[in-house]
Amino acid sequence: MKHQRRGLLVFIALFAAMLSSGGCGGKNEDTHTAAKAETSASDIGVGPVTKVELSALDPQLAKKGKAVFEQKCTACHKLDERYVGPALKGVTQRRKPEWIMNMILNPSEMLEKDPTAKELLGTYLTPMTFQDVSKEQARAILEYFRQVDGAQ
Ligand code: HEC
């Protein structure tokens, strides 16, 4: 009987600990959600592109994009590893298409105003510069990134 009571006390203590840590975790989650909401409100970025309609991968367009990428971006970017800027493989999974195009077309304002771009600058410390890319070329580069990331 005595033994059972002790078991119960231990149980209650554990339960209380769980509750208190659960409460704390809940609070963290709230903060986390708030931070996420802030990012998603602005995750199309700042710039001329507000809506991109994606459909099946266009290999011709991706090919054009690859050529522009190799000419204008490889001084600072590789696909698979960090260079002056981030590795760009997987970028279509972490950013919206509009955000990617705005980063290409409007990097200086993005670095000034977009929370995600600002955070990147904090890490990479070199500001990305506009490479005289047209909107069509930026769209083609996006298609190339989609291809790299396995879009069909
Ligand atoms: C002068 C070097 C430089 C050039 C040239 C450059 N970038 Fe960048 N890029 C960066 C850096 C550095 C960052 C990270 C943000 C920052 O510090 O400005 C970045 C960030 C990015 C991002 C966001 C990556 C992520 O993880 O979200 C994309 C997309 C991107 N660049 C695409 C391009 C494309 C496409 C071109 C060519 C048209 C290009 N960049 C040319 C330096 C460069």
C-alpha cells in the first residue's frame, strides 16, 4: 500500500513536470508561429513580380535559364555548395517562385526590406547585385532551378 502511494506521488510529480514543460513548449510554439506568419506574409518578396503561374516543367525554357545562369550568376553561386552566395539547389523548395524572381530582379531592395533576404545577407555578408536580367530571363532561370530540383 505504502509502495503504491509513493508510485502515485511519483506519477503526480512527473505529470506536473510534463504539464509545466508542455505549457512552456506551447509558448515557444506560439512565438514560432508568429515568426513564421511574419515570413509568409512577405514571402513573395519585394519587387516587380507578384504572381507566377507554374505549370509542367518547360525544358526549353529551363535550357535558356541555364545559359543565363551560367553567364551571370556562377561568379557567385554554385548549385551544390556555398560560394559567395548560397547553394541554389533546393531553392525552389525553400522559397516561393515570386520571391526567387524578385531576388533576381530587385536584389538591393530585397536586401533592404525582405526579412528572409536580410537574414541571408547577415550570413553571407556580400550583397547580391542586379545582373541586368530581364523579367523573361529571370523566369527562365526559375525554370532552370525547378528542373534542378526535379520538377516534372
Ligand atoms: C555578387 C555576387 C552575386 C551574384 C553575381 C549573384 N548572386 Fe545571388 N546571391 C548572392 C548572395 C551573397 C546571396 C545571399 C544574400 C546576400 O548576401 O545578398 C544571394 C542570394 C540569392 C538567392 C536566394 C538564395 C536563397 O537561399 O534563398 C537567389 C535565388 C539568387 N541569389 C539567385 C541569383 C541569380 C539567379 C543570379 C544571376 C542572375 C545571382 N543570384 C547572382 C550573391 C550573388
